[in-house]
Amino acid sequence: MRARLNYLRNAPSRKVKMNGFLLSFFRRAMLASLFTLSALGLVSPLKAEPVQFWAVGNGIEDSIMFRELAARFKSESGIDVQVTPLSWGNFGQKYMTSMAAGMPPDAGVANLGSPMEWGSVGGVVDFRKSFGAEFDVLSQQFFPGTLPQFEFRGHLYGIPTELVTAMLYYRQDLFDKLGLKAPKTWSELDRVIQKLEAAGYHFNFGWTRGEQWALYYHTLPFGKSGLYRDAAGEPQLDWLDPAYQEAVLHAIDLWHLHDSFGDGSADRTIGRFLSDEPDQSIGMMVDGNWLAGSIQNLAPGAAEKWNVVPWPKADEGKAVNVIGGTSYVIFEASPRKDAAFAWLRFLNSVPSQQFMIEHRLARVGQASAFNIPPVRGVWSEEQGAFWAKPMLKSAEKVINVARQITDTFVTVESLKGKQDVDHIESKILDRMGTYANELLTSQAEEHNLRRWPYIRALAQGKFPGERESILEALRVRLRAEYAAQTPLALAKVRYAMKSYDEDYAPIVDNLAVYEGKTNVLDQMKWVLALLFLAAAILIATVRPLRRNATSYLFIAVPIALSLVFVLIPMVVSLYLSFTEYHSVLPLASAKWVGLKHYIESFQLSDSDNVIVSIGKTFVYVAITVPLGIVLALMFAALLNNPLKGQRFWRFLYFSPLITSAVSVALIFTQLYRESSLGWLNAFFMKLHLINNPIQFLKDEKTFLYCVMGLAIWHGLAFTILLFLAGLQQIPQQLYKAAEIDGAGWREKFWHISLPGIRPQLIFVAVMGLIGGFQVFEQIYMLGGGSGYFGSKFGPNDAGKTMVPLIYDLGFEQFKMGRASAVAYILFVVIFAFTLVQMRLFRQARPEN
Amino acid sequence: MAEVAEQKIKTYPLLAGDRRLQGLDKEGRERDKTEDQTFTRQTVHRWKMGWVYAVLGISALLLALPFYYMVLTTFKSVEELAALELSFWIKNPSLEALRQLLDGTIYLRSVWNSLLVSGAITIGNLLFCPLAGYAFAKHRFPGREAIFYFLLSTMMIPGSILLVPNFLLARDLGWINTYWPLIVPGLASVFFVFMSRQFISKIPNDLIQAARVDGCSEPRIFFQIILPCCRPLLASIGILSFLGAWNSFIGPMIYLLDEQSYTTPLVISMLQGRFGNQENVQMAGSLLAILPALLLFFVFQKQIVNSFASSGLKE
């Protein structure tokens, strides 16, 4: 034995032959892998002649529509357009990434806020500057209120494509029965809601409920846009203005104090809208202008039952229809800007607009929609024949409303830093929503009522003064929130404006100069290349190394990958964390800011601070890990019995093992629906555990627990499996012997099973901890990350643990420096825990 | 009796204090065995197993509930979805949701994309990890320990920290909107290198030595002697790396721009926006993503379970 060991120890000094076979093998292996990999690389985008156009939409239908338009455009102008579909869920990140990589399309669809954001870092062109007189002609076609939002510092970065607005859908037959008239002003709206509720019919706030960006419906009638520029050009906030606060309070009232269902499914909402069952049916609802087609599709016979009116006017304010909608942009990096502009002009021509309207309405089911064209010509008298077409019949009511309101469209100028301000206000509104819900529920419980009967009773005037006192409490809270957040928001927007003027604007104006410059990181590449070269030369020349060339070759791939994709990036990341860098701009524009990001990350007042994130992560870990272990132990102990049908049981318990977090999260999102028809709520209510449905994913207090529930469910299989494997390694004689001695299951469990799986226990505990720091997919999905409005990690950012924070900073806000700083802080935290882990492991292995 | 107890105590020192194990009662007297005979062992056993089955059965029902919901909702028609009362059953199953999913997304294409990415990563790991593991286990060369510990230490760095710099790296390499940034960094996972080293170090040296004496070259030793001994290791690496790549989300989300190149989890995640209002289509997506995996799991249950178990047991 010893002799052999010695022999082996000497073995390495024997020269390992690098013969022909080795070389030819490696040549073959390398060729084969190169071939496979290059076959995979085929998906890289074709930068061919045609104008590249990204059509953001929610279905495949929009890209079909644009492709048909592209065919028409080609026959007209001879220009080829290639349409690529993109989803609203992640369009922002996709565009940013493409701009950062210098490979954006020529033109594309965007939302309303993005053109200014992208334009300010030189991503998209200024229409006015680039197309001059031609653009002036085009801009005359639009409703005047639609352009200001694309303006910034005299530049104009986008043009409108289609508009959406909120409308009031109501049940005509019901209104007739109750003697109600469709509301025209806010006070009428409030009164109608009260009468409906008193009679047992719901008022439902569907689209934009709780959304910060839709606050304009409520505030602009008073001329308050939240963020604006004063006479001196300085950014200011309306947040402390009592009139602004009252408008917001009214919004909160409409959103949260009327028991909107939150069914998630539009089918169900429409089902409720057309139902006659008291306590279940909706008498009136706020929703978008696209809904008519769906209602018509679902209940073709019910056309007489319902009607639409515009969003009512504020009693003492202007009639304002504020829009959401979409825009077209042309990218700075495009080599075919003129062709792209011609294409956009074609899209905004009257025939194209009419084609779009018909195409949208002709779709089946929920895809059917009517979006309001921003081009005035479409609405002119001459187009009467078009509007009279029978196929437009299904949307007739909505079209009529749209016709009335196009002149009242208003948008406001964007400012740099608006995103930060909006984010802060959005969190305020989330907190207010939670608070309103709590107030209402606790009041209801005081009267031993469920929410809906309580709201009915309020409407019937049974508890005079209570509604007012709830509103008063909300008012006090709202005032306090705005007072606390205003300085921070102002500081953010001022900083953003200043850094635009001082940093970004000069860079954007001199992009060519910066593109020519190199950065420290560019030199890194040379250092890396030299390192590899040096290593190769060393191995080839130094004798003891050369003898072991084969060994080095064998380990070369993992080493190279670790160097290039782990070690070097760690250094790069450290450097970036001390700089301010926007990834759309050239690397040479990175500006050294010292410890700024680290300091800000630890400031509690900063909305993206790491302290709260780490706290959330700890709560997450402290609950999921122990609970997961206890449950898994229980199931493993049960499964360790001599069961009939082992295979079947294991299949049942282990199957979550191979499912992806994304698809499982999708299921849980629906189980967690806040409506009483969500399964989890329904179960709890059937068991009389709760009186009112829990606002699972909509409440900041419950959101993270929902993520935990999902994570425990998803992680259980792996833990059970490990424990079971451990339990099965314990010799059966031990149990037998214990039984002979009269030990019960408790003794056996505590004294044999548990010590027997100690290594697994520690492994699970530590891996759970590390895994908890890495949680992302579940939070992204449950937060509705891929929904309509981009990433959000739960209400009030309740689910913004560490990785979501890094992702958000780096790939949604594109603050690469700040994201790197946060990543480094996370690294230090994880490193500390890894040290603890290693110590525990050492203890876990008493022998050897 | 005493020997058995002694044996137990030796293996599990914690048991030392347990008097029952030593056949003593609480006061330390020799225990009266006849006491235990009041129930026959079999009755006790049957009762106990009844409880075990009951608890396991009920829990399994609860745990399988999300899957049940998924299947049920997938086959619900629009009318049933719009219904206002809760139903845990389905009256008129409809394939409408599946049809809409297949028409409205690039699901099938995405499966192919996922197969490409996961396949390439799996092949890379199957080749490079045992190769490096073999060198670390059986070769001796200057710097072996140092290099090995360097590799191990990179394992402590969580991937999420590298998101930003790796994005910039991929950008500079022109890798955005290709599969390269998803495949290349994952071609040789350090964890699998570690696993391979542990496994291969147990292969007797005699085998290798005999081959060397016969003039076998190193690659040949690896392919003809080492690899055939490594079937369980290869199964584990294959299954784990494939599943890891198949389910990965954040990488494809960041690097892929063109929807035609999306992998399955990405397409599934997009359903939230694309079919935001259609619960049945969303569930159809989940079903199509989960079903193939479940079928594979049903067939290869043993191998898959063993791979996961081995990933945890090797420290």
C-alpha cells in the first residue's frame, strides 16, 4: 500500500506524453465545439438593408398588422421595413440594452416617458433638429396636446402613435331602473357611486387603479402636474399644495374605498358588468377605451344594456382627458434615419391609421380593441364614410366618446429625474393603498361586517360620519407622506437636472469625441490577453511546467472561464462602483465619483438603500429556511417508512424539483388573486379563517410572505430529497436496536435520525441562506414584472431584496455605478456568511 | 444487547445519555420487557402506517394543488372563466387556451432555443469538468493546490454580483442578442469540477498506472478508462447542468433582444403582459413548460433524484 502511494507520488515527475493522438483529439474537439457554437450564434440580428422596426405590443397581432402596413409601404416607396415584435413587459430594458450595445433598430414603438429619457443620453434623435421643416408639417397633424411630453430643453424626441384614455362604462338599464343619470362631474360621480352601492351594485376601478402615472386624470384638471418647472426654470413639486393633495385623495378614494374586485381576468370583470346579480354585479366601472370590442365579443346580445361616457370633469376644474398611449422613436445609431422617418410618416397617414383601426377591431376576443388615433385628419368630416363602416359598429359607443374628447387631450413636459420622482410617489400611493384597505377593513370589523356589506351600509348612510373620518385619516397620512418625501424627491430631480446639464448634455453633444477615447477598462483587455500569453509562454518554456503541459491543458477551460467571467469582472465591478456611468454612453464617459454610491446606498432616506433590502433579505431567509427544514424533515421522516408505491409517493413529492421558478410563479400569481375568487382567498373564506379577502400581492405587508410561500413550496422537494437520502444512509440496525430497547418514534427521531442527517441539515441551512440572498425570479414574477408597466418588485417595493435591487439599478435604471456598488456590498455580506458556512462545515465533519 | 448499545453510542455519541437505549428505565433499573407486549407489534405498526398514509396523502393533495389549478384553468373556456362562482371542476373542457398560446407566442421555437443553449452547456460541462477533475485528482503538477483553491473560491461569488460587469463585457465582445453570453461562461462549472475531482479520486490508481505502463496517452486514459468509470458522475453533471440551464431566467432576459431567440422561461414570463387578462392562456403556458419536465421526471426519476442527492451530499 505504502509502496504504491510512494510510487504515485513520484509518478507526476514522469513525463506525460503529448503524442499525436492528443493533438489530433484536441484539434477535433475544438473544431467540433467551435462548429456547434457557431451554429448557435446564428440568431445574431441581421443588420441588413431594410429599416428595422421594433413593434412593441401585447400580442402577435400588432406585428402582423405592421407587417401588412410594411408591404403597402414598400409598394408605395420601395423601402423595405422589417418588423420585429417586442412585449410591453420588458421593452424598456430591451431598448436600453440594444442602445448600450450600439445595435438598436432604426425605429420603434415606445411608451410616452421613454423618448425623453433615451433622448437625454443620446439614444434617440431629436425630430425637430433632424427633420426640420418636414417634421413641422408632420407635427401639424397631431392634436396639439399630445406633443409636450416628448419635449425636453427644446428637443423633441418622439411622436405619438395612438392614445388611450379612461372612460366610464355604465349599465344603462340599471341606471334607468334606479333613476340615475350618467355623471358629468366629479360630485355627480360620487353621488352615483353612492346610490349604486346603496342598491347593492359595485363601482369598479379597473385599469390604472393605484397607478401613479394615471394620477394626471385627477390632478391636471386643477393645472397641477406634480413635477413642473417654475418661472426660473427650476424643477418644483406640487406635493405640498393642498389642492394637489385633495385631488390625490379623491383618486385614493375612488381606487380603494369602493371594493373594486381585482379579479385580474377581464372576462370576469365583464361578466360582472353584465350580470344582474346584486352584490356581485358591477353597475359602473372606469376602464380604458379598448374595452368595447371585448364586451361586444363576450355578450353580443347585451348591447342595449350598457353605455359609455367620458371621464367626468372636475367640478371647478377644466375638462381634461389625459392620455396614456404610445410613441414612435428613431434611434441615433440608425444609418437609415430618413427611410425610418418616411416609414413613420406613412404610419401616421390617414389610410394607415384607418387600416390600424380596422385591423384592431377585427381581432377576436380580448385582442379586439379600439385605440384613439392621434392624427386629426382621421377625425375630419371627410372621413364620415369610414366611420360609418359596419365593422366599426362594435366600438361605436367608444368611438363617439373619443370624438367628443380629442380636443381636451393634455400632456405635460417631461423633466430629467421624473422617473425618480414618479418612483417615490408611486411608493407613497402603494402605502396609502395599504393604509386605506386597513382602515376600511378594521372599521367594517368593528361593526362585525365584511367589507362589502360595510361599504353598502356606508352608502346607505347607516354610519354617518364614518366615511368622512376614514377620509380624514387618509388625508392626514397623505399630508405626512408628502411632507416627508418632498425634500428627497426635489433633491433627486435637481441632481438629475444638474448632472444632465453638466455631464450628459456635453457628452451627448460630443459623442464622436468620447467614442474615440479609451478607458481604464479598455486597457484591461490587453492586460488579460498578455496574462494568457505569459501563461502559455511560461508553460511552453519552463521545464517543470512544460512537462505537465497536458495537465494544464486539461484544466485550462475552467481556469480561463473563471478568470474572464469571474475574476476580471470582479475588478471591473469594483472600478465601476466608484464611477457614474450610463451604459448607453461610451465607457470613456464614466465619471469618477469616489465613495458617493456607497454612501448613498447606506442612507436610509434613499429609496434604493441597501439597509432595507438586506433587512428584507434577512426576514426572507429567517422564515423560509427554518420553515422549509421543519416541513421537509416531517415529510422525509414520513416518506422514510416502508410505503407501498414508493415510486408514486416520491413522484408526488419530488415533482416540483424540475419545474422552473417562472412557470410556478405564474401559477401562484393566480392562486394569490386578491379577489374572493382567488383560490387561496376562497379556501380561507370557506374555512372561515378570514372574513375579507386578503390583498395578497397588492399589500406591501403580505407580498413578501407570498414570495416565501412560493419559495417554500418550490424548494421543499429538494430538501426532502436530501433529508431522505441522508435518512436512508442510517443503518436500520440502529432503529431495530432502539426499538428492542423500547424507544418510541420520538426518541428514535431525536437520537438517531436527526444526528444521522446532520451534514444535510447544515447543508440545507447554509444553502438556503445563500439561495435566499439570490432570490429573483419569484419576486420578479409575483411583482408582475413582465406585466404592462415594466419591472416592479411588489407594492411599495416590498419585494426589493438584494438581487432585484441590483437588477433594477443596473438594467431598468441603467445606473451601472450604483448597481456595482450595491453588488459589492452584497458580496461582502455573502462572503461573511460563506465564512460562517465553512466553519459550520468543518464542524459537520468530525472525522477525516 | 450491551454490545449493540455500545456500538450505537460509539457511532452516535449523543446517545450516551439515553438510558432506554441501554435497556434501563428512568430510574436506571433493568427494564421489564413484558410491559411492551401488551399491544402486539403488528397492530401498532398497522395503526402507525395508516396515519402515515393519511398525512402523506392529505399533504400531497395540498402540495399538488397548484398543479391541479394549472391543469383545470388551462382547459377552462372563456365562459367558465367569466363565471362568478368558484368552481373546482370543469364542465366544458376547451383547447382554446392552448391554441391561443401556440398561435400567439413562439413557444415551440423557444423550446428549440432552450434546447440549443442547454444542450451546449451540458456538452461543455460533460467534457470539461471531468477532464479538469481528472487532472486535479490524478495528476500532480506545480500549483495544483493553489489553482484548485482559486477555482473553489470563485464558487463563493454569487452570479448576481457579476451581472453588471459581465453585461459590459458581453457588450464589448458584441455578444448582445446572441447565445454566447449564456453559453460560454457556463461551459465548465466549478462546482462540477469539484464534484468530478471527488468522484475520480476514488478510482483506483492501479488502473491508470497500468494504462500508463502500456503507453496509453493521457487523453486516451481519460476517455477509455476514466470516463467509463464515471457513469453516475456524468449522469449527475448532465442532468444538473441541463436543468440549471433550462430553467435559467435572468441571463436570457438581459442578453436576448429578439423574441425569436427567446428561451422558454422568457416566453412563459412574457405571458403576464401578453395575455395579462387571460388566466387560461397563462396556465396553458405553465402547463406546456412543466409537462415535458414532469414526463421526463416520471421516466428518469431515479437518475434525476440521485443527481440532486449527490449535489448536496458532496459537501
